[in-house]
Amino acid sequence: MDCGTEERKRRGLSLGQLGDMVGVSRESIYNYEHNGSASVETAMALVEKLGVDLIVPVEVLKKVDMHIEPDRNIENQLLRFVAIKLNHLGFGVYRTPRTPFHAVAQESREKLITGVFEHYQNLTLNAQVISRLSHVIDITTFLVSHEMPNLDNIEGVAILREDEFEDLNKKSDLNGMIKEKQQT
């Protein structure tokens, strides 16, 4: 029995009552308690409602082959530009279709999640999801935007303008910019 189940029972909550509190079905809570799987949003809501740390960082990139040919395999021009730049900075890049981010990048000791956004309205929602995800998998995140809002970060996810990203020449420049934007 995990600490979420223990806390639910300690509070005298049924599966259905906790599901109502979190905004998911009774079956979703049952599946989480028995299989340990939940969406990022559900896990974060459970943490918030129960006040216990249920989220354990996971090593999602441990066995991923981190190499793609960015100039041939990526149709989105901004994503292709970001992938090529990350390759030049020493990162392997892996595209992640059907996720709120577009790629993961890995260098021997460092892992990043990145996304690209041509339009601001898509940026905010995805940054919020990516921020939550970064806490679960303990990874540095940043987004590159063609259209730049007057923000340096959204919920701790650094927002870099395309021209700022283009000016980077070393991995340390990227790390410094991400940290600076996360703190403002």
C-alpha cells in the first residue's frame, strides 16, 4: 500500500470521494493505487489534495537512443533549427511527437526537454504542463518561441526567443540563459 492509499484511508475517503476531489473517476483512483500510474495532472492534483509527496522522479531517458538527423526528419522549421543548434552544442536530440513538448536533448550528464512555438496562445498551456512534468521527471526545460511574449518564464519553464537561442555558442551559454530566465 502506498502513502497515497494510506492517506486516503486515514482521512476516511472512499475512492469515489477522492476521485471527485481530484476531478477523475473512482476507477482512475483505483488504477493509480493498484498500478501506480496516473497522468501528470492527476498525480499533481493528488499531491495537492492529500498533502503527501507521491511523485518520485523517474529516469525517462535512460535507454533512449538520442540521435536523429535534424536536417532531414523534422518538418517544422523552428524545431529543425532548435535540433540542429542543440546538436552543435553537443546534445543528442530525440523528437517526441504527441506530447506537449517537441524534443528531448541529452548530453552525457545533462538532459533537457524543449518545445517550439510559433504562436503565443499555444505556449502558455504547454509551458504549464511541461512545468509539472519537469518536477516529476527531474529535468531542465525550456521553450523556444518565434513570437515572444514579455515573459522570461512560465511556471519556471524558461522562454527563449528564436534570436536569443540562435546567438548561443556554447552549452554553458544555454545553461546560463535558462537559469537566468527561470529566476526572473
